[in-house]
Amino acid sequence: MNWFQKLLPREEKFFDLFERHAQTLVAGAEALRKLLDGGDDVERYCRVVVEKEHEADQIAREVMQSVRRTFITPFDRSDIQALIQSMDDAIDQMNQTVKTITLFEIREFEPLMREMAELAIEASRLTLKSLPSLREIAAHAGEINAYAEAVVQLEDRTDQLHDDGLRELFHKHRRNDPMAFLIGSQIYEHLERVLDRFEDVANQVNAIVIEHL
């Protein structure tokens, strides 16, 4: 049955939807980085992240609907669902970061937070660059594997920045402003989770490659 399915025309729109969703990840990560510059533009860039999260949700719903309606999909339906869900989780986590910032009306941020957001931008751009390779998995397996390894390295670097950031916050606020430490630690936690979700995306892409080689 598998060889027969390979002879049938497959639905290509899933690739377009994946790539459109990845574009929202890049835009969301870039807005997240800009809002961490602080000041008067925080609310503006928070709104951008929220808008991109809504846009991404719509794309994810379109993918799920197409999975149910399409006879021949480019790879297993469960893999399509898992990939778009992992991508949606990444921008959802950016939105969670924004919610915390908005809730506590934070307008000043630590340098290491900005550095973590830079890594999120890098991970999002790697994801956008890599997804077109799924159109021809066999020809691009090496590139996809390199992408997954690169995102893992970014996530490892983020873990270190998270720990360094918490240490700095503790020394800075432990005596005079414990609430600032608690709020700052939440922002660091959310930023770390953003990279965790990008690693989930990379792992899911890599799993699809392994299954189809």
C-alpha cells in the first residue's frame, strides 16, 4: 500500500501552510526581542506578538481541517498534526511571555533576557529555512539533521543564560526587592520555554525524516 500511495499525487498545500506558520514564528520572535528593549514601545510589540499568535492559530486550524479532508497527505496524518502543534506551541509560549510582561506592567528588562530572545529569533529563522526541505526529504536529510542539531545547541545556550540570569537577579534583588526577582524569574522561565518549544519542532521534523528514509 505504501508504494501505491507514493505513485498517487499528494496534496502540496501542507508545505505552504507549514511555511506560512513558520513566518509567524519569525515575526513573533522578532517582536518579542524588540519589546525587551523596554520603554514606551513595549505595549506595541506585545500587540504584535498577540496578533501573530492569532494568525498562527488560524493556520494551525487550517492544517487540522485539511488533514481530515485530504485523501493523500505528504506524510502520515499524525506527523502532520504533531508538527503543526509543536510549531503552534512555540508561538503560544511567546504569547505566554507577553502575558506575564503585560500582567506585571514590566518596562525594563535584563540584558540576558534580550540575549535569549536573540536565540529565539535564530531558532525561528532556522525553522523557516528548514521546512521547505520537507518537500523532498531524501534529498535534504543531511540539511534537516544539521538544522535539528543547531536548534539543540541554541536550546543548550538558552539553558545557560537562564541560569546565569536567575543568579544575577538573585544577587541584584535578594535584599531590597524580592518581588522583582520573582517576576524576573518568570520572564526567564518563559523565554527558556520558547527555545524548548523550538527544540520540539526540530525533533518532530527530524522524526519525520527518520521515518521516511
